[in-house]
Amino acid sequence: MVQIIHIGFKKMEIQQVRACACVLLVAIVSSSLITSSGATNSTNWSTALLIKVDQSGNGDFKKIQDAIDVVPSNNSDNVFIWIKPGIYREKIVIPEDKPFITLSGSKASTTIITENGYGNIFESATLSILATDFVARSLTIENTYGSGNKAVALRVSADKAAFYGCKILSYQDTLLDDTGRHYYNNSYIEGATDFICGNAASLFENCHLHSLSKGTGAITAQRRESPSENTGFTFLGCKITGMGSCVLGRPWGAYSRVVFAMTYMSSSVLSQGWDDWGRSSTHSTVYYGEYKDYGPGAASSGRVKWSRRLSAAEAKPFLSKDMIGGKDWLRPVPTHFKRPYYIISNK
């Protein structure tokens, strides 16, 4: 067993981190989020370097960005940044040279990262992920700008990122799922216009998508631009609700690819299902598929003719983590923690 160093932490707090991690691990195992093989990287993922953020001043840092900044460039350690409950009004960036970072709260409803940036889709994000092998757990990530402009809550512009039990909230372009392979589980994503957009290869499993649209706002705007790109969004076992009416997606890219499988669709989903963004030329190039969806919004009557009802064989490639190579990089929750040398040396 790894020796846990107590410098800077009370024993009770270390136990709280351990308990939180154990709860997360049980949830992951019980819902089959990660295979028993885990990540194939040689790093011992069961052990993490622990950094604590607490607005009250009882941690290593009061701000989340300060905790990220202390991690050395070209990091190769499993770094677990534990964020105590609070409302953190910060615009946060995980820079490209700092992989293997986890940001974790104990509960999304009490650990909130919030900002109100707007305008440029790549610069307005409350939280921007530019480094590989990132994990977020039990956080609310929100942009409170509201309607009228692009206002990203979360930008993911790196490979191998995973989100568990998070709430991602805004109005337009809520989640810029930009590039790379990503996994979202048991998360709540809310918005009105193109609120899941980008050209990543992403699996959304057991997520709740809530549309604020009162007209024909699209849930997705996937940006695949050629048939050679192995990108697209898959929603597996999800739930769709809404305040008014919405469509499942529209093509940001001419070869846009989105699949909904075994997903509950409320009556907020319009019978047409999909929108072509005024570009009929995309009818022959997009790949919009549905498989064993259910609920009043899943009825096939009225669906646009250029969408697809998938057979079991056609749906199979979209029904597991193989589509994102998840068995090779999704890593388990750490169960042992130790203090980083660069924190101890500054105490």
C-alpha cells in the first residue's frame, strides 16, 4: 500500500478524499464504465498525487487555476485535484503540456465552476481542456451569459478526455466537443442552440440532454467534414427532455455523423427529427442514425427521409467504447493518494 503523506491535510480530510474516490469507483464498476483491463499506460493509476482546492483557505490553493498552474510542464504523474464545495468564478485552462490531470468535486450540485464569456467559440469557454488524458468528476461547469451569442461552458480540444457525473450548462454552444476521443457518462448537458457541437469522436452514455429551445433548436451540430474522418457523436442509453421543441441535430460539417441508440426521447423532439441547416446537398453525405430509441419523440412517422433507422448490424459499431478506443485509455478512480513533492517543498 502506498504511504499517504499527511502534510497540509487533516487525517479526516484524507479519509474524505478516499471515501469520495471509493464511491466514484463503485459507481463506475457497477455501471461498467471501465473494463477490468483499465488504461494500458505503465503509470500506476491506483495512486494519485493529491492537491486540494478550498475557498476557505484550508487547502493548498483557493483557486482551481492556481492548482493547475503548480503542476510541472510535461507532467507524467496521475494528478488528482480535489475541489471542495463552493462557487468558483474562474475561467480555467488545462494547458497542452499538462496531461493526466483530474478535477473532482464530491457532488456536481455543490461544486460549481462558472463564468459568462461570450463571442468567439474557442475563447468564451468557462473550462478549456487542451491537454490529453484529462478527467472531470462531479462538477458543474456553466456559462451564464444566456441567449444572443456563442457562450461555451466546456471546450474539449484534446485527445482522451472523460467526464463523469458532471453538469454542463449554457444556452448556445454549451459543449464545444472539438477534437479528440471523449467519453461522457451520467452527465447532464443543457442548452438551446447547437449545444453539443464540434468534430470529436465521442460516446455519451447514460446522459441527460435537456433542450431550452422553444422552436427548432438543434441538440447537436457535429462537424465531420470528410468521409475519411473517424469522428462523430454517439448517444447510448441517454434521455432527452425539453422546455419546448427541438431537433436532434443539424450538419455543421457536410459529413456530420450522429447516432442515437436506446435513448428515451420526450415529445420535445420534433417528428422530423433532423434539420439540414438549409443545405439540401448534405442529404446524401450526413450520417444521422437511430436505433431502438423510444418515447413519444422517437416515432419514425415524420422523420426526414435522409436519416436512417439502423439495423442491429449497422448499430453494432456504435454500441461500445471500442468506437473511441476506450479500453486503452479510460482510467480507474485512484484509491491511494500522496502529496506532490512540489507542494511539500513549498510548505
